[in-house]
Amino acid sequence: MSDTILTQHTDGWMQITLNRPDRLNAFNDEMHAALSAALAEAEKPEVRALLLTGAGRGFCAGQDLEGRDPRRLGGPPDLGHTLSTLYNPLVQRLRSLAKPVVCAVNGVAAGAGANIVFGCDIVLAATTAKFVQSFAKVGLIPDAGGTYHLAQILGPLRAKAWAMTATPITAQTAQDWGLVWQCFDPDALLEAAQQMTADLAKGATLGLAQTKHAIHKAGQMDLEAHMALEAEIQRACGQSADYLEGVTAFLDKRPAQYSGS
């Protein structure tokens, strides 16, 4: 695997680190391919939770524009093809992983780098991190799910203002807006994220995956249909080994030992 992506397996969970620190972990084609291979590992059933973070002083600066200079391409690039073949499958893959995905934002998250963050399930950030929707500065729209997730999380008015002004926001502002779950001192971020991922990996991961699925379906159907979906999912969860273990452990007053099945 390319050294643009680092992977680490630990006791049922996996850490993926974006590793182009000299470019603030901006994506090139090599890093996209390496991340795709790493996510194939993360999809294996023995990996029960995933942590995504960045190396160095940034999380991800989005697309490396060195490879997108129209003056060197002989014409305008097909950014729609880039999204359809690289970024969109990446974000969809993170959202559809049937396990918790924690993101530790260690520094700046800009452009598509920020929007990849919002495709994860739980976001932790260093207090020094910044988030930027930088697209307006180059005549583009927020992509990689950006317009979708910003509208979902922030509402249309705040989403439009942030996207149109390209104003950097702090980690604390991101937490206040609901984009981040918790902020940590930079030196404490990775340990906190690793502990959370490890705890999730030991949990009832079948139910956690179905919680993720049900929340993603919210807003796609009316209340009656959504409650019917909840009943269908709950029926399956109630027949699982994790539910049996959870209830038995509660009644026996002992820690549960979940299998994720």
C-alpha cells in the first residue's frame, strides 16, 4: 500500500491516517487509491469500528490543486468525473460502513477535506482545528456531499452563508453549530479518539450499525413510514445475539461481551 495512507489494526478496530503532511494531506490520485484499499480492509467483519485522522498539522486540505491547473491540462478539467469516480464513492462508503466511523480532526479541514469529515459518524476535533468551505474562492460549489450535509446539519440559511463567504470557522464554532461532537486539546485528541473507537468496537455493533442506518434514512420518508422502518430494524435487533447478551449481562450485573451479531 502507498505510504500516503497509514493503517493500524488494534483489538477489533482500525485507524486510517491520511499521510501527505507536506501537502496538508491534500488528495492526489495515489492517495485516493490507497484510501480505497484501506477501506476495503475496514469493511471486513473483524473490524468493528474505524478511526480516520490526518498526519502532521492538518487533517485534509481537500484536492491537491497542483494536479488540477487548467493551464497545464490543455483545457478545463472534468471535475464531475473526479467527483463521480473518487470523492462520491469515498463519502458514500464511509456513510454505508456497517460500523461506527470516528473522525479525529487534528488540524485544518478544507474543501472536500471538510466534507469527508461530515460523512463520518462521530467527529472529534483539536481546539486548534479549523474548517473551511473554500469552494467559493475558486468558483465552485461545496462537493463530496457538502451541500447535502451542510443543509442537513446547519439548515439552509447558515449553510449558504458559510459556503458563499468561505469563512474559516474554529473547532469551537463547529461544535456550537453541531458539526463536531467534542473538542480536545491537540495533545489529547488522538488518545481520546482512539479510546472512543476502542469502546465502540467493544459495543453492540450490530445495533450501532442499524442506528446509523436508521438515522441516515430520517427525512427520506414520512413519520409513519420511518416508525415502520424502526419496528422492522428493532425486530431484527431483538433477535440478535447482542441483544440477548446485553439484557442477560444487565440482569446478571456484569459487563456485556458483545459479538456484533
